[in-house]
Amino acid sequence: MSADAGRTGLGEAAPARGGAPLDPPGFSLSPAWRRRLSTLVWGVVSVGLFAGIWEGLWALGYADPLLLPPPHLFLADIPGTLQFFDRSNRVGSVATGGGVGALLITMAWTTMRVVVGLALGFACGVAVGATIHYVKFLRNLLLPTILLLAPISPVAWLPVAIFVFGIGDVPAIFLVFITVFFAIVLSTGAQIESVPKNYIHVARIMGASQRQTFWKVILPAILPSLFMTLRLNLFAAWMVVLIAETVGVGTGLGQITSMARSTFNAKLVFFTMAIIGLLGFLSDFALRQVQRRMLWWIAPNQGGAR
Amino acid sequence: MTRPAVSIQSVSKRWTPEGRAPVQALSDLTFDVAPGEFIVLLGPSGCGKSTLLYMIAGLEEVSGGRIACDGEPVTEPSAERGLIFQEASLFPWLTIADNVAFGLSVQHVQPVRRREIAVEMLKRVGLGDMLDKKPDELSGGMRQRAACARALAMRPKVLMMDEPFAALDVQTRARMQDFLLQIWRDSGASILLVTHSIDEAISLADRVVVFTARPGRVKTIVPIDLPRPRESRDPRYHAYRDMFAELLADEVDRAFAEQEAV
Ligand SMILES: Nc1ncnc2c1ncn2[C@@H]1O[C@H](COP(=O)(O)OP(=O)(O)OP(=O)(O)O)[C@@H](O)[C@H]1O
Ligand SMILES: [Mg+2]
């Protein structure tokens, strides 16, 4: 652990020392801002290069603008594209040409389904995982079924979700829920098992009750790894919600993509893809921020309990 | 005679791990610890020293015999019997001050009072300016001192330490020993400290309990009749060192012979 501390110390000091001589006089950024700026610059370069190659292929005539319209084409026609978005969250409603507002509303609905599904899946997963870890009878009763259901792809649950919940938000939320639920249930048990014995000993010596030990020691010890599990399943959740929206909801970004495919609207396809990519990126960023605030004792990207 | 702080009578411990042969860790162990006494436990690896501390702490049950603290039989853990582990077991999600106050928070002491006690304890162990640091930001020696502060905050009558300085370098270790003697005098607690270092035993102990190889028994109990601070140049110190080296060599030989026989 002390080696760890040494490494962080060096990591912070090195860029400051390396960068100092290059600074123009009178202009200096704190290392944190410099790191952020460099991340941003590389982000722009990376995306720019990707878009540039695409544009180049179009300019050379390799990319058919009807099938693979390059960014400047599908972004230029935003007003035309936006008319396919709808303000209401009604199934099968004809696009009302809602503009930016409609786009934001559609994005918000899809995001809501992901967030609610993830939050429910996480909370229920920890609760069920801890319960079956501690109550032997329930473990014997439920674990075989959970092990059987866990490997089933969430997409395979879609028909079931529609049979049970009908068309609407619930099947989409349910699918996102399934995406994280089993992973969290199984990882909760494993993580509780691997909480260092000394932590438990300390709690017992200090006179903590079982309940206090769980809330004050075990839960904080396992949260970082569980949160990592959640983050790993975030992109799967975005995948699943789009499929659910295509089939089981009839609204949202997934429905737009599906409509764009069936009406052969390549501009709309790529525009929606860009939006979905952006939302996925932002939600991962948001989760990282939550991790930084709430799980401050763990360095970002480091999931294991220590 | 006053009542012993810890009384260990014919204690034995047999581990019965699932799916493996049972292990007789300790057998027929008897000795007393006087109030305020500094006891060092010395013995070959695997002879059950840690096991004994866990049983005194109430974390493990005895297989036979009786352990009593202040006349009361030990049945469950209690904050009166603090235990400090080889690696500091500070919680990484709490600041140093909150770690020290953990036991108090479990016992529903008011937050303001908690903080006061934590600050006072951390000052006593020389970490007054580390209150709001994370455990990760401290060196190994500092972390062990914080663990001491956490145990002391509960005002224990018995403080047990399982090789607390084994992971530290030689210089830090010497400083920590001085620090420990000071804590011991201030708090008036009895201390039971496990070590593999003969020098550590001679520098610290009132009495050294030497264990036999497994199954651990008391081989002999040696009072250290040297005034503190103890000088390693003192010829009597050398005599103790030779004596312990010989006592331990016998037992280590036996332990190895046994392992080869298996
Ligand atoms: N939880 C356990 N389950 C089964 N056997 C155990 C357990 N803990 C310890 N033992 C066994 O009991 C014996 C004594 O172990 P203990 O850790 O008390 O020795 P020790 O004197 O502290 O050794 P060391 O100096 O290496 O720390 C060992 O043979 C060990 O394998
Ligand atoms: Mg040990």
C-alpha cells in the first residue's frame, strides 16, 4: 500500500516537472487543468481523424451519400432530420416535426428508462445478493435458479417482458433491470466473501452488531467492486434499451432508428447513432463522477476492494 | 495478590478445518498477565500465538480450558480487549479521524464528542495533523500508530498486538517501540505482544513467554530484569539474547523435524 502511495505521488509530480520549461512566461495551468485540456485535445483529434477519413472516402466517391452520408451531410440537415422526432411519448404517434425540443424529449425518455432500470437493478441486486448470502435456506432455494437465469441474454427476456407488462415503458426498464440484476446478485455474494477478515474482526471487537457491521463495514467494502460491475454493464444496458424500444415500447431513440431503417433514411440513422453514442459516453462520464464523489477512497478505474 | 488482568488456564485449541485433518494448535497453556504488565509472546512459526490472541479477544472459542479477563470468563469480543493486527486494518473509506472514532460511533457516542476523543488520541500517537487524511496517504508506521489510536480510544484494559511492527523497516521499528512503551505507561493497560524478533522481546517485555513448536505449550517464562530504556550494549542484554536464541533454535529444529517426518 505504501508503494501505491509513492506511485500516485510520482504520477502527479512528473507532468508538472516535465511541463514546466515549456510554459510560455505568464501563462501556466494547474496540472489538473492541463490533464483535462490534453484529454479534450486528444478527444477532438481522435474523432476528427475518424470523421476526416469518412469525409475523404465520400470525397473520393467511395462512400455513397445515400447509404453512408458523411458527418457534414447528416449534421447539415438537422432541421429536416428533427421532424421525425415527436414531443409526446405516445406509441405510434406520427412525427409532429417537433424540432430540438422533441429531440431532447426523446433523449430524456430513453435515458430515463436506462437510469431507472440500472438503479432498480443495482439496489435489488445488492439486496437479493446479500439476503441469499446470509440466509442459508434462501440461498439453497434460490441460487440454482439464479445461476440458470443469469446467462440468458436480456434480449431473450423481451417477449416475456411484453407478455407480462404489455407495450410501454415497463418492458424497456425491465430489460435494463435484467441486464445488471443477475450480475450484481452474483457479485455481491462473492464480494462479501472476500471482505478482509480483519475488517470484520475490528467491527466485532468494537462491539458492532451484525446490522452495524453490514451497513458500516461490509457495504462500504463491497460497493466499489459492485459499482465497477454496474459500469461494465452500462453499455449493455444502452444496447438493450434500444432493442426494447424498437419492439416493446414504440417510442424513444430505438424506435426512431427502427423507423429510419424501414424508411431507408440514412441521414436519420447516422444522426440517431451519433446521439446514442453521445448519451452512452455522457452516462459513463456521469457514473464516473458519481464514483468519484461517493466512493472517493478508490482511485478511478480501480474497482477491487482493498 | 491482585486479580490478574488475563488468566489463561489449561487452554487448548484444536482447529477442525472442513475437509482437512484437524490441527492441534495449542495444548494445556497456563499463565497469568498482571494488570499493567507487558508480556511478549515468542515462539516458532505456527505454534499458535495468533490463535491465542484471537481467543483472548473473544474472536475464537477455546477447545478446552478457561480464559478470564478481570475474573470474567471471555465469551465474546469486547472493546476492553483491543487487538492490533500485523497490517493496519484501517477502513479505507473513512478518514483517519473517523477510523479512530469508529468504535465510538458504533456505541452511539455523539459526533462532537467522538471527534474530540479521536483528535486527542491521534495527538497522543503523534498524528495530530493527519486527521482528515485517507489511510492510503499514510506510511506503514503511521498507519500502525493510527490503529493504536483506534484501539486506545476504547480505553482497553488489555491491548493485544500480533506482530504489529513486522512489516516496518528497522529504524521505524525502533521508533515504534519507544512510542509503544510511552503509550503503555500512559494508558496503564496490560499488553500482550507477539513478535519473531528476540531484540524486540528484550527491549519491551516485563516477561517473555516462550512457546514450544506446535502444539504450542509454554516452554518457559523469562522475566527481563533490566531497567528501561534498555541498552543493547549491556552485557546482560547479550546474555538474554543468547538464551532466547538457544531456546528458539531447539523449537525451530523440532518444528522442522516434525515437518520432514510428515
Ligand atoms: N482459521 C484456521 N483454521 C484452521 N487452522 C488454523 C486457523 N488459524 C490457524 N490455524 C492453524 O493453527 C496453527 C497455529 O496458527 P497461528 O496462526 O496461531 O500460529 P502463529 O504462532 O501465529 O504463527 P506465525 O508466527 O507464523 O504467525 C497453524 O498450524 C495454523 O495452520
Ligand atoms: Mg501469527
